[in-house]
Amino acid sequence: MTALPHDRPLHDERFFSALVEHAMDAILVIDQQGIIQFANPAAAAMFAGKTGALIGTHFDVPAIGDPVEIPLSQNTGISYVELHAQEVLWNSKPVIVAILRDITERKRTEEALTTAEVRYRSTLDNMMEGCQIIGPDWRYLYLNPVAITQSHKSKEELLGHTMMEAYPGIDTTDMFSHLRRCMEQRIPYRFENLFQYPDGARGWFRLNFEPVPEGVFILSEDITREKHLSEELQKHREGLEELVRDRTAQLEAVNKELEAFSYSVSHDLRAPLRHIDGFVQLLNQKSASSLDETGKRYLSVISEATIKMASLIDELLVFSRMGRTEMRKSRVKVARLVADVVSEAMVDNSGRTVSWNIESLPEVDGDPAMLRLVWINLISNALKYTRRKKEAKIYIGCNDGEAELIFYVRDNGVGFDMQFADKLFGVFQRLHRHRDFEGTGIGLANVRRIIDRHNGKTWAEGRIEKGSTFYFSLPKH
């Protein structure tokens, strides 16, 4: 036992009394029966009472010597105290001096840290990616279940062991050099890595290295399947490209053969047509006097048929070339192009009353020669199918769409039945008799092919004897 200095000079007693009275910790003097004999103001505040009220009350001291933490439920809000009790002599009698310190905030902080650690550890344990913490000495400090699965080793083979012990030679890899830089320079690093396991297996991982107080945190995502799929996709892509090259070469060969065939057919058909027309002219010259009107009409029909056949051959050749002709795109002033086509068309339609209503037309990107052929076909059709009207009315304009320009040619001509609209742009497809309106049935097919090559669309609307409108669109860019 240690004796209190009660027999020292008075000024010492006052000094120690002042220390006790002003101490921040609660101080109790308790006799052998557990009765409080003395309490300082801090003790009264801790127990929400007055100093005199504590004296004579019972206080159970749980341990002598080492400090202990005990819960304390008081209306002062104190929840935990640290108690340090020692036996001493006071006035020659053995007593217990108990010092109590409020540790509520420290306990709450410790509990919050413990709760946070449990929550964060639970979060890491349940993540879909692998999570590891590597210490400064390269030892595994933490691995979640996914990281253990990715490692191809057991938890016992990793935790507490260095990376070099678990994977001999790993310190010579590029991955380890990135890890060392993150550890030493405290900078994050992200990359993809092909990992070679000791058993020969390989796996691709997307790795994130992040410096943390404990060392380096590693987040690993297994992308092996993704890489294999990418490799398979690349093989298929290469195969498709090869197939496309082969098919393209075959199509080019077929196109060349078709072009040669077209020229050959043109030449072979033109010769007999010339013979037929030539002999018709000879018959007219030498035997006209011996032919009656019926015979002369027959020869006229034959001559017209040969001319029509020659025209069909020419139109068919133009149509076949249109899909193969190289496009020479430039900025096209549509307004000037339309004005030229209208002026030329009216030369063959002089004497007719035609009312033209042409709106402002924008510029476009395209092949000028091809687009000129489009306008020639549409405008000549409008003039042709309004021939029976005393006053032909033709409207030409453009609607500005979100991603395209929509041009149109509208007339007040004979129109057509909408149920046959799909046939309008087909080769040799005609909705009117030849004796009523001449034509080969190739013009609108050429229009569609040209607009298709410009990445546009073609369509038409009409009503019988109410006119028709032909549209085509061109992309703005």
C-alpha cells in the first residue's frame, strides 16, 4: 500500500487539495465497505449530483490495478468511463482511490470505425471484381473471394505470404514493375495484362492499381472470355473481309462480262435492224408504185418498229452503264441546272401553253451529269403527260427535311392509279399505251438508279386525270 501524504506541511495539503478539486477526471475515495468517503467536483458532474450527495453512497469497484472500461448510464449522457483504482492509506486506514475518465467519444469513434470496417470489408467481399491489398513488403494483406478464385490458389497459400513466394518470377514481369511504381511513387495505374499461371493456364485481366495507406489496392476484372470473343470476332471479320474481296472480284468480273455482252448484243441487234430498215427503204423506192395503201402502211409500221427497237437498245445500254459509271461528285447548282433543262425542253414544245412555277432550289453535292439526266426525265415526263391540257401547269420545288432535301416535280396531267405506283420505276414498265404517249419505259428506272447511287430515295403520288408528283431525296451531307 502507498500512504497519502496527509502528514506533510499544510501548504502541501492545500496544493494537492487544489489539484484534486480542479482535476478534469472524477476522483473517488472509497473505504473497504465500498462507501464513498470523498468525491471531487468532476465526480459530482459525472454522476449528475452534488459532491455531498455522493459521500456515503455505495460504489462497486470492479478491479484494482489495471485500468478497466465500464459502461455508465447517467442522465449526463456519459456512456463509458475508464476506471483506474489503487489501494492506498488515508489517515492510516486502507482505502481505494478510483479515478474515472469519460471515454464515451473514443468508444463511439472506435465503434464507428469497427462498423465501417465491417461494412467496407463486406462490400469488398461481395464485389464482382477481385480485390487485393498488397503491403509494402509485397505480402498479401487481404483478398476477397473473387481474387482468390482468380489466383488459382487457396487463401492459406496467399495471405501473409509475399507475391514472390506465391508466384516465383513475378517480380520480373511488366505487371510487377507497374505495381512497384505505384507502391514507391504513390501514383495509380490502369492497364490490361495477360497473366501466366504456374500450371500453364493464361488469363486476361483489366487491372487498377491504387495507392492506399496499407500499400497498394488492386482491383482485377477477368476479361479472358471478352478477349477470346474479340479474337474470334477478329477472325470472323478477317474471313468476311476476304469473302467480300472474293465476291467483289467475282462481281467485277461478271460486270465486265455483262458490259462486253451488252456491247455485243447491241452490235448484233443493230445489224439486222439496219438491214430491215434498209430493205424497207429499198421497197419504198423501187416498188412504191406497185404497192397499195395497205402495203405502204405495212412498210411504215415496220420502219417505225425498227426505229423504236433501236431506241430501246440505246436506252437499255444507258441503263446498264448507269450502275457502273464512275461518279464525279461536285457542288451542283440545282436552280441553274433546272433552268437549262426547262429551256431545252421547251424547244421541242414550242407553241404549247405551259405555266412554270419554279421555287428557289438549293445547291447539292452530286454528279452533275447524272443529276441532269434525272431532271431531264422528270421534266420531259411532266411535259409529255400534260400534252392534252390547254394549259399545262408544272411545279418544281424542294422541301427541307431534317437530314435530306426532297425535290419534286408536280403536274396537272393525266396522272396514274396509285395501286400501280410500284411499277413506275421498273425497267420497261409503262402505265399508259404507247400510241397515247411515246416512251421506252427506261427513263424512270434510270432516275431511281441514279438517286440510289446518291444514297437517296424515289417515289411518286398521283390520281387519274388529277396529275402526278414525282419526288426524289438527296442527303444534306
